Amino acid sequence: MRSSKKIFTPVVILALLGLAGLLISSQKIYADQWQSQSANSHLYFAPSWEGLPINGAFKQFAVTLSRDENDQPQSLSVSVQISSADMGTADFNEAIQMTEWFNGSTFAEAVFNSNTITSVESDDPRAQFIAQGILQLKGVERNIQVPFSWSEPADGNALMAGALSLGRNDFAIGTGEWAGGDQIGLAVKVWFDLVLESAND
Amino acid sequence: MDTKNTTEEWSWLSKLFHWLTALLIFIQIPLGFYAESLRLSPLKIDVFVWHKSLGMLVFLLVIVRLLWRIKSTIPIALANSRLQKILASAAHGILYGLMLALPLSGWVTSSASNFPVKLFWLIPLPSIVGPDDALKSIAAEVHEICVFVLIAILIVHIGAALRHQLMLGDNALKRMWF
């Protein structure tokens, strides 16, 4: 009895490992990778003053989306170079990199990685899917939802678009005298229009 | 209480235009220098909102005033010589020009800087140009030069009024008062 148990345990572990390996490799086989084309993709953001938007954009960022064997989006990851934030003028761009705002010299990159992506029924054409995951921005990690659409025109590329709102106080962007939000609003609109190309080997 | 000027007298409406713009300009000049001197802060934004709001008010007032002036009789100048008359009307012309150029160059500077404007926190002011660093510097430079010229002309303008009133005794200052 005792000896059979001794043998049984490693067998189970091996079997589990094998199964896990099979799952991982099967995911690899089916993973369908897409990568944003930087020249044709746009990531915008707009804080507001007195309800009027102040438009900005990140010039350097990368989006990767992978799909499962049923062509369903499976994971989404985004990385954004904070120093590439452009709000139209040199004065503005200098100001937003200061410590009370983005503090880009310390927190050079923002990263989003999805945990789950669900397909949703929505009237909003830009919210076919919702990626739920962690956004790491200015050293703060927050769970956020990223709604997006996905379409594949005939040219072989894919189009992805979406819009969301982030609370800048959640990420300590605009601290001290700016934290109140009575001047520069707390809600920051973020939206994107991306062209992705297949990145399968 | 006739709104129309005569060859001798300014009407109360013309006087109101004059003193209202005078009051606004006397607030605007220090306000502009103060706003510019502040570090980027909520206070700076607020001071600039006041400066932009009052500036656009001057702009509107000057347009109405000029339209009114074109249609009105202008009282005969109190000049003693032909040269004085030419200098006086040149100064007045420059003053009107500056009262248009200052709000306009300010508007361009503001629009090119990509910061939205709501006059008196109520009325959104549309952008007349898109975000543009080069244009912003030029417009800001023009704005600054204009304000220094304005200060110089105002010194002459006030000096001349005082000289007429106190030294020449022709009641020039009184003529513009109610």
C-alpha cells in the first residue's frame, strides 16, 4: 500500500506536468498574434479644463493582441512611452512631464496587460470586446477595463478602436494643487484607432 | 442725453466707450504682466482666464466703438497747429490699431498654445489657429511689442490731455468727462 502510494505521487505530478505542457504548447500552436503598425496607429488622450478637452496623443506605443483558435481575442498588451506624450506645444509637453504630472523621467513606461477578454453585446460599435486587466502607470497598478472593436478589412490588416475614461487621481497624475480637479478635470478621456498586422512567424 | 456727438461735444455714449476701454486697459496691462510672471499653477490659469476674458471684452468694445465712430460726427480737435493735429490723430489711430492688435495677437497666442478658453468661465472661445509652437512664439512676441508701444502711446495720450487741460487751459480732459 505504502510503496504504491510512493510511486503514485510522482506519476500524478508527471501526468499533470505533461498535461500543462500540452495545454501551453497547444496555446502556442493556436496563438494568432497581431502587432500595431506604429505609423498608422493612434493613441489619444484628453484631459479637460472647464469641460473643454485639451487634446493630446502618445506618439510611441505598441499594442499586441493574440487570438485563440476560434479567432477570439485572448490577450491584449499595450506599452506606452510616457515621454512621447504630445499636447501640441513645447511648453505643454515640458509641463506634463513634471513630477506632479506624468513624471516621465522616473516612470518612463505605462503598461497594460489583460487578464481576460470577454465578448459583449453592446450598442456601441467600439465596444465589441472588453479587456479587463492591470494598467501600470506612474508606478501605480490599477484594474481597468478597455472596451474595443475588432475588424478585418480585406487588406489583411486588422482595425482596432476603443475609448475609455481614466481617473487621473487613481494614478497620482496632477498632484498637490492640481489634485482637486476643479481646474484640470479628474476624468481623462483615452481613445485609440489602431491598424494591426499579423505577427505570426 | 443725446447719443450723437456734435462738432463741439462728445456724446455720453462716446465718453462711456472711452472710459470703459480705459478702465479695462488699465486692468489688462498689469494683469497680463502678472499672469506671465506666475509659475504654472491653478492661479496662473485663473489669472489668464481673467486676462483673456477682459481682453476679448476690449476687442468687442473696440469693434462696436469703431463702427459707432465711423457713423458719427467727430468733435473738432483742440490742436493748435497742423502738426499737432496730425500727431494727435496718428496717436489715436495707433491706439485703435493696438486695441485690435492686442486682443487678436493674444487670441492667436492662446489658440496656438492648445489651451482651451472659456471667457468668464462661461463662454467657450473658439480656437482661431491649431497648436503651433512657431506661431505661438511669433504671436506672443507681437503681443509683447504691442503692449510696450501701447504703454508709450498712452503716456503721450495722457500727457497731452493733461497738458491741454492744465497748461493750455482748453478743457480737453473736461471735454471727455461726463
